Amino acid sequence: MKEDIKVGIADYKITKSPNNLITLGLGSCVGIAVYDKKSEVGGLSHIMLPYSSQYRKVNKVAKYADLALPEMIEKLVKNGARKNRLVAKIAGGASMFQFSDKNPKLNIGQRNIEAVKEILKDMKIPIKAEDVGGTLGRTMIVDLEKFEVSIKQIGKGIKNI
């Protein structure tokens, strides 16, 4: 029986096909779906910040891309995935606030996108599709039966990546 599994902010979940993984409210946050087609095991992470090293008190691993992704990948492997078969799809990283001085340090969405791409590259996990940037929040629905990711944006309908 197909189940919809919700992933909260600063959280990740793993499951098997035919389940769906869903995360709401991807503004500057980035959603990272990772999947192994052969074992049908997949995960979805909803990260808020790029690197934990910028913060003194790290109380939640799943909040940071540099901690959440390696931990989620490790759990996928423990549940039957093979690291060399993993592929990813990412969404989010919107610029939710307009800053007059265009300081790149203030654009957390762009910094999240860059960090996620760098971390996945370092882990040798190819990104097969993405829907990132812009100024609108997103909902991400990952169908593990086909590894199809549906992106919903207000006023834009549904886009499959």
C-alpha cells in the first residue's frame, strides 16, 4: 500500500517504493531527493542552512546540508541502497527576501543551492534534475515508484522534474 510520508523542515526521511516523500514550505531551504532505482530505497532531506561550521551550537544534524546529506546517505546504504547507484533531484533555494545591497552572504537560498551541489559532487552522487532559485516557495513530492519529483508553486501549477 502506497503511503505519503511527510518530511518537516530541518528533517529527512527514508522509505521504499511505492511510497511518496513530501516536504512543504521550501523557501530558501533546499529539498534533496536521493534514490537507488535497483533497491527502490529513497530519501528526502529538507535542509535550512549550508554549513554547520558557521555555527557554534549545532543541535540538529538535519538542519545543515553538510551534516544531513552524509547521514541520510549512510542510512540509505544501511537500508539496501548502493552508494554508486544513487542519483539526486533537488528543489528550492528561493530568494525569499529582496535586499537592497545585493550582498551574496544574505542570499541564503543561493548559498544552500551551492552547498548542496558541492556536497553531492564530493559524494559522487549525480544530480539528474533540479528546480532551484527564483522567488517563490515550493512543495516537493517524490514518487519513489518512478523517482518522479513533482514541484508545486503558488500560481504556477505542477512541474515534474
